[in-house]
Amino acid sequence: MQTRFKPEQLADPDVHEAEQVLRKCVHCGFCTATCPTYVLLGDELDSPRGRIYLIKDMLENDRPATAEVVRHIDRCLSCLACMTTCPSGVHYQHLIDHARVHVERTYRRPWRERWKRDVLAAVLPYPKRFAAAMRLGMLARPVIARMPAGVSRLRNLLQERFDPRVRAPRSASPSAAERPSTGADRAGVRPTRRVALLEGCVESVLTPEIHAAAKRVLAAAGVDVVSVPGCCGSIVHHLGRERDNRRLAGALIDSLQREIDGEGLDAILSTASGCGTHAKDYGFLFRNDASIAARAASVAERVRDVSEYMREIGLPEPVRRLGLSVAYHSACSMQHGQKVDAQPRELLARAGFEIRTIPEGHLCCGSAGTYNLLQPEIADRLRDRKVEHIARTNADVVATGNIGCIVQLASAAGMPVVHTVELLDWALGGPAPSALSSELASRSEQ
Ligand code: SF4
Ligand code: SF4
């Protein structure tokens, strides 16, 4: 694609990078076929190619974002299916990220939107605030029930965890009584490797049992694990809040670098593929900041999804044959963002599960960070479409590697939705995933 940026515009390294991305696009339109918003809405401006034109026009002419441009940029899920499809190697991720920052700088949203986005940015990346807000939300349930769909949705997601009348709170680590002697006691295996396991933000509040399961699986494989708290910055990054993103990501990089300089790290693992995708891009994010660029690149090159790492080092021999069929849902950030797709399926198969393929698996489930809170109508349509495909598999359980997808699908899937690592942990002797009914869990263990 021809561009007409002026030399003074290209002096800005971010605009220069955007220009490089734009020049690679040859308008072929292959990406439209796999773009969820184009598939649903049929509007060229809600396709990758259409958005690329809008962004080019906005940046080239140094224009503030208009309401129309913002509407189409906001509807993009950042699922990155277009990057998987594009034959020309257009790095759409970096382009849309830059466009979101430009929108945030130049466009004043209506107050309701501003308020919603401010609240999300001020609460979600901070586990203590998030947990407190959820408890408060449960107290204020009658008020929240009258709020707009996006906010009520948040209440539903969290009710399960924080409302004791709906469900007893899950425990981050099972009691000794819950823990079978095999598997968890494999933690006695002498560690030969050392990794950092990211605690994250939303996942650590909603489903701490995922982190606990990953630690047991790693311990069983002889890996010493240090848990590192802190949000990776992905949530605010997708809201276009670059200063917040750099602050959160920078703090996490510093914590991880201390571990690298101290006892050393073979890898940095994430159990949330959205976070993993973002952390793998830290080298790019900080490329122009000499004060942190080298540390950011050193951290980024060690980041792996937990399934990617377990596939590399090898899963220990399972101690249980569970005989469940699993519909594996490949999160967009996993398959398109990190190009990790075969590994989780291979691990689950090795652990004894029968893997069922979900038709149209390349399309997003509508979760996409805060997308399901900010664009609930499109998110619901994508979720319903995904759930229909999941139902066709007739599987016992859905497994995925991202907390956002678990939350998005759990209420509608009609079957338990669990993290891949919870199933691996169970097969290795850990507790059954808490989302499984006790009847299904005990039937499977027989
Ligand atoms: S990131 Fe996803 S929603 Fe956005 S343009 Fe690409 S395919 Fe479409
Ligand atoms: S597939 Fe790639 S080159 Fe073709 S229109 Fe889409 S982004 Fe441009």
C-alpha cells in the first residue's frame, strides 16, 4: 500500500512503525474471511482491511479520531485472526495498538463510556481493588441489577466466586485432605529447572486454583516455581492507556529481572494466554526506551505459555486415566497471538483425554479482554455462535488456556469450562477441577 507520510511525521518512531505495517498491506482482502466482526456485521469498515484504511487516513492526515473511526476500532476484538490469515505478513497487532493510543489521545468519549473505561482501568489490574470491588458488588447487587448489560455481566461472572449463596469460595490450594498422595506429592521430585509463574490480576482473583494447579504440574515435572505477582499491563493496553501499560509492565519486568539476576530463570510462564501474548511483546513495547529496553527484551524472550513449556520439557506419566472427552477451545491470544495451538491438545491427549475439535475454531468467543464488557452485543453473538459449535462436539468438558474465555463461555456452554492445566493436574493426581460436578468427577475417576 502506498503511503504519503511527511518526513517530520516519520520522525516519530511509532508513526514510522505504523507506516512500515501499512506498506505491507496489498489490499487482497483474504483477512476479511476470518475476521469475526466482518463475518457477523458484513461491513467492510469492520474488517481488517477496512480498519487499516481508516487508520491510514487518520494517521497520514494527522487527524484526531472521529466518532465513526472510533466505532470501528472499538469493535475490533484484537483477536489477531487476521494476522494468521494475512499472506503479506501485515503486523496488524502493532497497527491497531498504535491506533488505540491515538484514539485515547485525540478523542473525547461520551461520559458514560469514559466512566466505564476509567473504572475498568482503575480496578481490574489490581487484585486487591478487584476483589474488594467484587465483594462490594455483591452487597450492592440490587443496584447493579438495574445497571447496563455490560456491568450486570460483570456481576454475574463474579457472583459465582464471591456470593456464598451461589457457591462456596474456591480455595487457592487444596487442603491436604483434598490432595491425593500421588501427583501432588510428586513435588518431592528434585527440581532441575527454575521458572517464574505470573500470578496476573483477574485470574488471581477469580480462579486462583489455576495457578495452584500449574504449580503442582510443574513441581511434578521437577520444576522449581517462584510466583511473581503483578498485572502485565494487557488490560489497560487494550484500552489504549499507554502510560498505565508501561507503568504496570515496567514494574513486572523489574520484578522478573530481579529473579533472573538472583537465582536465575529458565522461563517465565503464564497461565493466561492474553497476558502471555502481551509479555512476549515487551521487547517491542520498550524498544525505544534505553532505560529498560534490554531488560524488557530479556524478559520477553523467556516468556512461554505454561502448555508450551510443558510440551517442551515433557509431561510426567499420568497416574489416573480419566476417560473424559474434551472440546479444546483455542483462545485467540493462544492460537493467533502466540501461535501455540498443537501443544495443549498434545498434552491433553498424552494425559489420557479424548480431544474433540470445535468447528470454526479460528473465530473468537467474544471475550477479548474487556471487550465483552464494552461491546456486549457483539460479544454475546460470538459467544452464542461458539457455544453452538461446542455443543456439536458432545464433549464432557471444555478446556482452554485463558481466563477470559473461561468466564465468557462458562455461563452458556452447557458443560464445565476449565483451564487445560487443571485437567493435566487432575490426571497427574491433583484435585478434580472445581468447575466439574462432583458426580462427573467421581464417575471419571472410576
Ligand atoms: S483483530 Fe480480529 S476483529 Fe480485529 S480486524 Fe483482526 S480479525 Fe478482525
Ligand atoms: S490479508 Fe493482509 S495484505 Fe491482504 S488485505 Fe488483509 S491485511 Fe492487507
